[in-house]
Amino acid sequence: MKRRELDESYATLEQQLADRARELAEALERQTATAEILRVISQSPTDVGPVLRAVADAAAGLCRADEAAVFLLKRRNLPMGCIGAYRQRPCRRREG
């Protein structure tokens, strides 16, 4: 193999390794969020409020969002008949 082919092969392997590391980190983050939601469910089996807040928190975290809301409609599409959870993270100041 020529030097250029080796360099290309090495670069491809490095990219594949970086891709797998990112995928693994994302999977771990999803599993951690799921575990937290399941923990809240086990601690609040009859109160859906804390569960919805945990879901909103996990959704915002996984989506890298500053806000998330989850609603459970009590009547067909009538927002006045729902309970919900809203999560807002503090805004981050941008330097520069």
C-alpha cells in the first residue's frame, strides 16, 4: 500500500471511531433519561404531574432545547381540560 492509501484508510477509521463514540454517547444519554423517568414513575405511581415534568426535562435535555412542554388532555383537544409540565432552563449568555 502506498502512503497516501494508508493515510486515507487511517482517516476513514478515525471518522468511523468518532461516529461510533458519538452514537454511544447519545445512546447513553437516552438510557439515562429513560432511567430517570422510570425512577420518577416508581416514586409517583398515582401522580402524573411529576412524571410529565420528568418527561419534559428529559425531552429538553435530549433535544438541547431551552424549553419543553408536555400536556395530557383530559377531554378531546380542549386545552382548558389538561394538566401539563413545562421546563425552562436558564438562558446561557453568549460571549462576544
